[in-house]
Amino acid sequence: MKKIFAFTLAETLIVMGVIGIVSALTLPNLNSSTGDKEKVAKVKKIYQNLNDAFGRAEAVYGPYSEWHINDNTEQAKTKRTGERLAEFMKLSKDCSNSTNQSCMNNSGYDSNDKIYKFILADGASVAIDSPDSGSPILVDIDGPAKGSFANGKDLFYFELPTGNDSTMGIIPQGYNLSFNDLKGASRNSYGATWIIKYDNADYLKLTDNNGTCQNGTTVTEANPRCK
């Protein structure tokens, strides 16, 4: 007669307990890693789409430096810029310079008639400010209905060209800053630049302005990752 070997109830409970502990330790890191990868992919896609729209708009309407020659107000400038970019992007909603249309998850932007606002087909919100204010483009990758509306987490800043040179197109805010500046106190405001340059969102894992990571490692320009 063959003997049948099996786990006892106590042994089974011990194994299940070990699996539970391992899962509790690893799942948060896996979720964080997945979330960061999605963030990086969204920012890179929006950056590409903005520049594609900008290039196509210049091809139709001429150099960006000449777009606002006849515009005398901030509202007129943002409206012209917003309309020309929006024309070449896939939108689910165009709020233009209208107020309180729920295109942005922030009353300061949503109720400002000097800011051009629209929602992309993928759900992200875009707000275009006046060239007189430094030409910032604010992107909320989570859209108006969710997210924390926090710099570097779901809010990312881009800049339109300044002066007569538009060869660089639209660039992430802080693109010309040094690595020390990018890992400094304002690092979350330069999240788009970090993502475009280094293909990760590890600036969110830094605990100080020296580039110290939560795991104790230190980022460098040669190795800008918390590994």
C-alpha cells in the first residue's frame, strides 16, 4: 500500500503566512514602479504630441515668433496659440478661454479667461498661458476629474519658444538647467525635464537636495536612478 505524503494544516498555514508577508513587502514597490512607468509613458507621449502639433501649426501658419504680431492682449495671444495647437491634436473637449468649464482641476486655471484650456482624447488636461508670462504650458496627465494636482506627480510644465528661435520647439520647463538644479528643492516642478532626459520619475524618490534616494543610494547625472 502506497503512502500518501501531504502537508499538515499547520504547515499549510505557515506557508500561506510567509507568502502573505512577502506579498505585503513587494506589492507596494511593484505598484509604485508600475505607476511611475505609466507616468513616464504619458509625459513622453504628450511631449511628442505637443511638438508634433507645434511643428504642423508652424508649417501652416508660419514661424511662432510671428503668430502674435497683431495680438494686443494676453487673452488674444493665448487664444491664438491654443487654437493653433488644438487644431492638430485629438481633443475630447475644447474650453478655449471660457471660464468654469471644468477643463482643469483647479479654479485658478479653470476660471482664468487669459488661459486657453482643453482636454485631450486620452483624458489629460492642457492649459496654455500667455507668452508674456514665460509661455508655460501646464499638463495634468490625470485630467480634471482625478489626481492630486501636484507638481511632478500629475502636473508637468512645458515652455513655448522665446525670442525668434523656435527650432527647439516646445521644451520641458527647466530643460537647460544643470543636473544639480534638477535634483534640487524645485525638482518636482522640473519633472517633465527629468522624465524626458532620464526616462524615469525617480526625482519623486529623492529625500533631499543632494540626490539621496529613499533606499540610501545617491543619483548622479551619469546614473540618475535610485538603484
